Amino acid sequence: MGAIGRTLKIVSLIGFIIAVLVSVFGFLALRDANDFKERLPVEPNIFLLVDGGNILAGAKNMMHESNPEAVTEEEMAVYQQLLDNRDYKNLLGRNYKVFIVYTKAFGSTADAEIGDTGYTKDLILESLSSESVRDVIIEKAIKETIIPKGLEDVARAQIEGSMPSEQELRTMMFMLLLGAAAEEQGSVFLINEYKAGNIDIYPETILFKFIGMVPESIIENIASGESA
């Protein structure tokens, strides 16, 4: 057998090995995908919004039938310390998954009013980056309301008394961002931003390793199929 024949045989063998590996890997990824689909809506999970290493907001048990829960101030402090130490094992704890969503994940989200809330993407990010989301929202309401001169403080106190807690507001704002992004991109938002490195998922099981290998063209086909 000549050199060309031997080369073709080697290429064919490599091709066969790759095909087998893809088949096995794909099967395992499919099994992991089914596990993800079944467990995420029922098992504990955490979504954290992070900017510059700082946790701005958090939500527990996203995608459950009940409304997501706000991450408390005490929990936020613990998560921040674990994140600073890159202690992802303890950050995961008893949760099924931890999703770390960086603010740059919303870079392509349109800066338009989200629903009928009166809030835009930039305003939400501005409020979450501030020390007090409550103060930003209150001042916005004061500016947009005709209030008799001298009664601003009274109005401010009334608004503040009817508002959720700071942590609950942060969770609500985070959910508005996620909702706006999902509305624009569909369910591929998570995949697109994960592939772009704008979302980290722990533990990173075989499903997400497989997603990282999927060509962008396939993701685009999925997106176009959803919008059709």
C-alpha cells in the first residue's frame, strides 16, 4: 500500500473515532439536558447578577412554579465572600445550579421601556449599581409626579412606606432584565450569553461543555426557528 493509501486509511480511522466520540458525547449531553429540564423547575437554584466582581442582585428558585425568592442581605454577604474566594463548591451548597449572570450579558438588550413598568434597561442597571434601588425609584417617582411645593418629603415617605424591601426590589429589577432579554432573544439567550462568557453556570456539566462546542450557526437556526 502506497503512502497515499496509508494516509487515507489513517484519515478514515480518525474520522470514525471522532464520529463515535461525538455520538457518545452527544448522547451524554442529551441525557444531561433531560436531567436539567426536569430538575431546574423543582430543585433549589440561585441566579446572581454580578458587575465588576460585585453581586448586585440575586434570585432563588428561578423557573419554579412559585415566584422566585429574593436573596436576603445576609445571604448576599455570604455569597459575595464565597465569590471573592472563588469558592464555587460552597457557593453551590445544596443548590442544583448556580447561574452567575454578568451585566454585560444585557449589552445587546434594547434600552426601551420594559413592559409597562416605566423602567428601561439602563435605568435598572443604574439603580442596581447604586447603594439604594429604593432611593433611585423614589426620586424617579417624585420627578414624574406633580406634587405641591413643600410636600415632597411627605410624598417620599408615603412612597417608601408602600415599597418592597431593598433586596426584594433588587430581585424584581433583575427579573425584569432577564425577562426583557428572553423576550428579545427567546430561550437561546442563556445559550448565547453562556457561549460568549457572559454567564457562568456551576457545576458545568457535560450539557454545557457540549453547548460550548456547538457552532454559532446552529444557535442562530434555533433562534430563527423559535421566531418563525
